[in-house]
Amino acid sequence: MEAAMGLMRRIPPKHTETALSALLSLLPHHSSDLLSQVDQPLQVLCDVDCGKDFILCEYNRDADSYRSPWSNKYHPPLEDGPHPSSDLRKLEIEANEVFAVYRDQYYEGGISSVYLWEDDNEGFVACFLIKKDGSKTAHGRRGYLEEGAWDAIHVIEVGPEEEGKAHYCLTSTVMLSLTTNDESSGIFNLSGSIRRQMNMDLPVAEGHLCNMGRMIEEMEGKLRNSLDQVYFGKTKEMVCTLRPPAELVQMRLPDS
């Protein structure tokens, strides 16, 4: 299992589904662990009742059906699928509305979904999802990428309120893949994933949604900086070392 997880951490996100399927065939007795621990690129389905897209994941799935955060119905229809309590459903509706504004401000489009459900510790769990397709034919507004995808998964475990405070445990995963194909860069592919965790005890006077929003905003800033330094920074360093720009080559040449 440890070797399988190490392999999945090194697989490009767009090949995760194929690699996971192969591992499930090789390790059927670890199928539940693999499915719960391996994050896959997010898929999208349209809620035909309201005409809005929503994101599919393990957190809104029951059997082969997925619950829409907009209509609170399963697609395809499922009679006995689990639903959040009435109070959590109200918070879920508000969270989807607020997170859609956050998505438009930070991502300039894309698709977002928020799901809430009760846990066994008298608290609840929230899952915030964002999928941005930056390809020329999709949500990309700048036209630089031939293909591009950003999948963000934020899962927050919220403990019961004690003395006006609650414990929040945020686990965030970002999967990034991009491909360029133009005269200046040629064919270039970059992909990878990163996961981080954050724990905080916060007062609930302003509400759980405000606390969760601040944590996600802070975490996404850290993840973007890490991706910029690790993936883009190291890639640029290696490319410039192997293929230095013409100006740098001229500077290194001895005077004739």
C-alpha cells in the first residue's frame, strides 16, 4: 500500500484514473483505502432540473449516483440516497452562493460545488470544490494554453462548539496540468499535485462559513505560491540550465 501511494504521488494528474484502475486490479483488497486516499481529477455533470453544472466526487456520491448541491437531488435518480439535515442544507445553499462569488473573483470563471454532511463527532464536514478548465475551447479567457486544468479540493472537518469556539481541520489538494503548443514555447507539458493541511481553533461568533472561507483563502494562497516556486520555478531553472537563452550564451562567450 505504501508503494502504491508513493507511485500515485508521482503520476501526472491526467493519468491518475488509468493508474488507479490498474492498482485496483493488482490490489483489490486495498480498494477502499486507495479510493479514499487517492484524489482524482474532478468530473462535471449537469443538473437537468435547474440547468447548472456541478462537480462529482466521492463526497456527493452514493452507488453510481451523485447529489447536486443546487436541487439536492441525485443524478441518476436514487430513492434512498443520504441528504444533509435541514440546518446543514441551509448552510450548504449559502456556501454554494458565496463560493461561486469567490470562484469568479479568483479564477475568472470555472465551476464550483460545496457539499456538507454530518459526522460521528456531533460536528460536520464540508467539501469545497473548484474546477477550472483553462483550455482554449473551454473557460480559458487568455488563450495561452492548448490544454489546462486546475482542480482544487478542500475538505474541512468542523468539531462541535465548545466555549464559543470550534476546531477546524482543513485538508487541501490542488491538481494542475497544462500544455502549450505555439511558436514561442513549442510543445510543453507540466503537471503535478500538492496537498497541505491546516488546523485552527476559531470563535464561531461570525459563523462557520466565514471561518472556513478565510482558511480556504489563506490555504489557496500558500498552495499557489508553492506551485509557483516548486513547479514553475524549478522548471524554469532546469530549462535555462539545459537550454540557456541566446543573450546568456553571448555573455558567457570570451571576447574575441
